[in-house]
Amino acid sequence: MGVPPVSRITYSLRAGLSVTPIFIALLSLAVGGCATGRQPGVVRIPIEDQSARVVEARRLALAAQNSKNTDEAIALYRRSVEAYRDLAPAWNNLGVLLMERQQYLDAAEAFTTASEIQPTDARPLYNLGLTWEKAGYLRDALRHYIAALGRDPRYQPALRGAVRAEQLLGDVSEDTLHRLRAALGQEQDERWRAWLELQRPQVEQEVYAAPMRVREPQR
């Protein structure tokens, strides 16, 4: 089995809003490997600020989320954050669409902004890691997956991403093993579970064998 695929997350811009077709399509995108899915993350927008600019930003973001046209959705998200910069879900969803377009630098900027606006949310940081992984910068991806876990140590996509990145980099450690076991302990997707189980003996062998290696005598 190749590198397990990864999916995108979406934010709900109001309570009860369902995931729309454009984001359902994004859930099927992968970084190689066989097809699988992940549950989208959901966060609600605070509604304390009812100023005209916030109302307009929310209206534009909802229109973008409901759009079936990617170009239109990107334009609407951009107008939304121009109206009200602190609408983190709009930044995140804009980043998702830009990442799909392989506009990785713009996507990274959008995810970074979402992460700064919501400093306790692991999801934009995970998406930032995913952006760098797709761009071919695996060590930067790992750094952001680990940063996402600093916000939420149980965030499953980041656990999977960190284990995968460390395996590909050949940078396996006890931390990798801890993350792998944490991921296995809460994995609900059978395909991901199978992949993690496949990695476990390899990681354990590397971790446990390391102290037992015979060192050359110093001269």
C-alpha cells in the first residue's frame, strides 16, 4: 500500500449547515495511495459582532461555501475576508480551494492567517502542513503537523500526517511510536487502521533496535 491519502476539512459557517458538493469533492483528493475519507472538522462562527461588515462577510462566505463553482467560491471568500479580516473559517476554506489549485504559497498564507486568528485550533495548522507536503516540502509539513498536535494532541489527521512524514523522512523516533500508538488507539477508519498497523512493527523495530546497535570503539 502506498502513502495513505489525506482529505481536506471544512468549517461550518452557521449551525446546522451541511457540507456542500464542492467540499465533498475536496474530501476525495489525496496525496497518493488508495482512496479513503475523513470526517470534516466543524467550528461555529461567533455571532456577537453584528456590525454591517461582519454580516456582509458572513453572507459572502456562506455564498462561497454554497457555490458549486470554484472560481466563484474563491472570489467570494476573498471578498468575505476583505469585508472582515478576522473570519477564520473563510480564510481556511479559501486555503482549501487554493491548495486544490496548487497555488501553494497563497494557500499557505490563507491557512497561516486562519491559524493566527484562531490560535487554539489545530485544523489550520494541519492544513498548512498538508499544503507543504503537497508542495514537496516534507520536513516543513512535519513541523506544522507537530505544531497542530501542540494545540490538540489527539487530532487524528495530524497524528496520521506526522507518522507518515517521519516514515518518509526516515526520521523515526520514540515520539513517532507514541504518535502511532495514539493514532491507533482512536482510529475509526479501517483502511487507516490497516496502514498504521502495517507501520507499527517497522517503527518499533527501528526504535527498539537503536540502543542495541554495536558502536565502533573510539580511537
